[in-house]
Amino acid sequence: MSQEFEKQHEDDHFLDHVVVRHPNGQSDKFTIPADEGATLRIGRELDNEVVLLDPRASRYHAELRRTATGIEIKDLHSANGTLIGTTRLEPETWTDLAAGQMAQIAETRLFWEKAASAQSTVAMSPAQKQAAAAASAAPAVVVPPPPAAPAQRPAIAPWMIGLAVALLLLLAIGAFLLFSGRGGQGVADGNTVVEGQPVVTQTADNNLALQTPSGGPTDTPTPSGPQLAIPVVEVVSAQVQPILLGALPSTDKALLLVKVRVQNVGNAPFVISTDDFSVRSRDGKTTLSEAGGTTSEDGLKRLGAIDRFNNLNLTPGGSVPESLIFEVEPKTYDFELVFEPDDLAPIVLGLGTIRAGDELALALGTPVAEETEEAVAAAAASTATPTLEPTPTATRPPVIPAPQVVPKSALVGTIAYAVFNGNDYDLYMGQADGSGTKFFRAGASQPAFSPDGSRIAFHSWKGDSRGLVTMDVSGANGALISNFIEDQLPTWMADGEDIIYLSRRSGGRQSQLFMANGSTELAEATLIGEGEYPAVNAQGKLVFKGWGTTAYGLRTATSKMEDLQTVTNVDEDTAPALSPNGEQIVFMSRREGNWEIYIVNADGSGLQRLTNDPAEDGLPTWSPDGNAIAFVSNRGGPWAVWAMTPDGSGQRQLFTMEGSPDGQVGTDTFASRGWAEERISWTK
């Protein structure tokens, strides 16, 4: 190892980095040179200093540059551009990039992370700096003094050497068998006692050895018998709105907004996209393709057209809304809506008479023009023209069993979730039946409802209340429980009085679990042990992600960290949630290369993957009655809250989120680590 490399490794704790989040969820960290004017080139080619895995990134996409006061970024005439927030950068123009500010390169995100020694809200003393540098440095090589001349020893017989070799071989084979049974990682499982760690016990039938950290569970087997995808489309609403051209509305065309819900009542999946829809007049003279693809994201939000999916795999029992946009002339139509998914027969639904001219005039506040006799006659002739009847609602053949769906009785109550706004998070609440969402609080994330649903705890990013906050769901009776920004992921105890939370406030940045009163300002906290992502169920059982002395994988315990049990042995497993009856744990994991949702019995047996989608699925939580699991996903495009049965069936979208749950607040990764340390919470 060269002296230059050793010096770089030693100083890494005090160097700035650029953190790159690839589309597949992988993150990489690259050192930013300390010299003013030094640059890092970014792109797909291997000769870049920062190599991207994004196929939509250009070969040489952008550059970062160190300045006297900070960092700048420049786009290199890339095909898909470089964005900071929603602002697209001008090519070949240096633009300031603030610490922690996210830059978007195609599907890749990156940000400037200041040196770890400069990030903390806990000041580091010179002694701590020296200790941190020493801890990150490569261990020194100790050269022992020359041994003294050995005393004269009797000669060793050849048979004794052979016996020693045989014993060594037997010991090596035994060690190999011991560690290979654990994936070679020496985890504190079974009834093994590791010095300085608590005893982790497990039952004899938990099949932990069969969980294979490098592999994963098999998919749920395909049911026998005929496999049919049966789409059902329901028109929810249809209305006409004016097209605004700057401050003035267009008088030549209007927008026809159609909202539908698509269900799969068959037992095989099918793919749905927004461009599978079109409208046509019943006389066959007019056919219009879906036109929302040319509308900006902000424009779609203003129109309320946020449910738009592309190449979404709709599973049996699944259900999603769709927001459709068509440009129409201001006249009267007798329209039909056509849905033509690949490899399936088209579905035709009657929209009836659409008086676009009258609706546009009313929307603009102008008198409704009298229709000419010719127009009235043309509309009457169109209506009288014999045409095929719209496609009737699909019926399931008797030989096709009905798919399992989320029971309506489970889809009650409120789900709290957080959305990254570019700087920090905003907290929202959505109705589990999909009837609507509402804004709750700015600068807040990681929500957790109290057991009776009357109070909510969350992580606050606001400058005047940074840390952990609890309050009534009405917004009254707020209390700042802790003012450390590194304290996060609060979860209520079963009595609704105390909370358990994760903290990395210590100078050594250990992941520790604390307990404190959930209503006392700056409550005194008690350390209960090491771990991450705690969650408690109605019986007071604690599940968490192991860390440090509690090894890795998912663990269960009492609130005092007693009766510690191993559930899984894969470090990628996180965001666990216990079922209300305490028998099952649902969690998210990247154990198979993509964020998916899994379920396992509380004793570690019965591991099963519930989702299987190229999109990101995560942050699972249980319905209050335990008959459904909600989760977030960006399948099909927009981030949304979904629900499914506990066996993974009937996956349906409940409501679309106002943005992504993934974001980096500031530069301190001990306080903000993106969506894998976010949470959603469901109450009655």
C-alpha cells in the first residue's frame, strides 16, 4: 500500500465527497479534490472520475468544480440535461451547488456531502477528531524485535509432524462447516454467546439457515387452471376545462379530462399505460389520442391529473385510477372511450354527449352561444347513427376463480406519509379508502400514530423545533421531546405514553435506541440498546434492525431489550413492522438487488416475498385490523401508496403521493439517509 493511499485513507474523515444515487438504488461516494479549480467529470464512460450506471446519462454528462467558497456544477451539452430542483442548467455554464442540494442527471441523483467532521450538530473536540482519524486509518504494522536464539530442542519425529497436520486439517474442516452454515458472517444467532454482546436466542424451528442471505425466497407459485387477465374499466368523471395560454385561455381548443379506474378481475396480470386510451366519436369521424404526455408535470398537477401510469403491471385483484387528457375543439361530441391494452381485446365505454363548446364558454364566464340549426342537426344525426354498443362490463368465466383482493373493511382510517420537497419533508395524511389526501405539516417526516390514533410523533426538520415532536392529530398540544437532529424514527409504546426512537447523537455515531416520555418537553431519555428502525406493536413487542452488539438482520425483543430473538440474518433487511397480533413481520429489503417487500413469521420461519416489480417497493405498514398491508411504490411512474393482502395478493393503488419519499436533507447522513429511513403509519 502506497504512503499516498494511506494518507488519503487517514484523512477521508475530513474530506468532502460527492454522493451518487444510481437508478438501481445503489449509492457510491467519490472524494472531491481539495485544490481550488480541481474538477470531476461525470458520465457513463469509464474514463470519467465519477462513472454513472444510468443508461439515460450521456457519455460525458457534467462536471463538478471546487471553488474558493464551495462547489459548482456544469452540464456538458448532455442529451437529457442536468437539473437542480426543477431548474434545467444551461450547458457550459457553471452553477453553484449548495451542500446537500440534489442535482438530477437523467435517473441519477447526486449531492455534495461535506466532510464528516464538519457535518455534525454535535461538535467534535480536537481529541475526537484525532480519535476519528485514527479509527479510519489503516492499522499499523508492528514489526517484532528479532527473536532470541532458540534453546536447543529435541528433534521432532516425522510421525508427530504428520499427526499435527492431520489435526489442523480436522480443525479447518470443522471451522468451515460451522461458518458456512451461517453464511460465513459470524452473526450472533442461535444460542451463541459473543463476548460483549447480549445472548440472541431463537426457536429450533425458525428455518433461519434456509434464508440464504445471497439468495431469496421463491415466488408464490402460479395457480393451476386457465390463466386470464380480465380488465374492467369504470368512468369516474368527465369534464371540460379551458387551455390557458399564459394569462389568457384558448378559444380554439379545450381539454377533456376523464378519470377512470382500471381493475383486474382475472387471475393473470396485464400491463396498463396511459397511451392505451383514446376517445372517438360514435360516428367514427373523430379519433383523439391521449394528449397528457405533452403537458408539464406542474401543468398536470394544476389540472389534478396526477394518476398517470406507464407500463404498470396490474396484478390479479389490482386496481388503479387513471387521469386522461384529450384536446378537443369547442363543439358537441358523442364520445366513446377506448382502452386497448396489449394482447387483450379492446374495451369501449360510452361517455355520452360532450358539449365542449358550452362547457368552455361557461368556464370562461362568457354567454353560451346558440348552436346553429346545422350543428343541432349534425349532433342529432350522429346520435341516431346505428353503432356498436359499448363493450359490456367483463364477466369472469365460472372456471376462473375470483382473485383475492384487499377487503373493503380493512381500507378504513388514515395513512400518514412524508414527501420530499427538495429541501426537507412535508407531512400529509391520506384516506385509506382512496377518497383524498391533505397537507398536515411542513418540515416533518417519519410519522407514527399513537395506538389510539389521537396523537402523532414525527421527526421535525424545522429550525425552531429540530428533533422529535409529538402532538394531537388536530395539531394541538405539541411537545418537543428531543432537540437532537440525529434523533429519529419515533414509535409509540403500547400504552401510548412513552416512545422509542433511533439516535446517532453520540460522538462515535453509534446507532442506539432510546426510550422517553412522549408528552414531556425535552424528556429525559433512557438508553435501551443498540439498533436501528424500531417499531412496536399493540402488545408492546419491539422489532428493529440489528446494529453493533445486536449484530445484523431483524431482531425482536421486549421494550427493555430483553428476550432478544433473531428473525433474519441479512443486513439489507430494514423497515420492519409487526402485525397487530405479533405473529408476522413485514419489512423491505434489497436482498435480491431491488427494494421489495417481504413477510416472515416472528420466529424467522415462513419467509416470503410479497412484491416482485422492477420499481421500488417499500415502507410497509399494517392496517389496524391486520388484514391489509400498505406500502409506497413508484411502479408505473408516480409515487403512490398501495395496499395488498398479507399474502401479497390484490395489490391496488390507494392514492398518489404529492412527490417522492426519497430525499437527502442537508449533508449529515447521520440525520438523513433517504427513503429507507422514512416511514408511513396507519390508524383507524
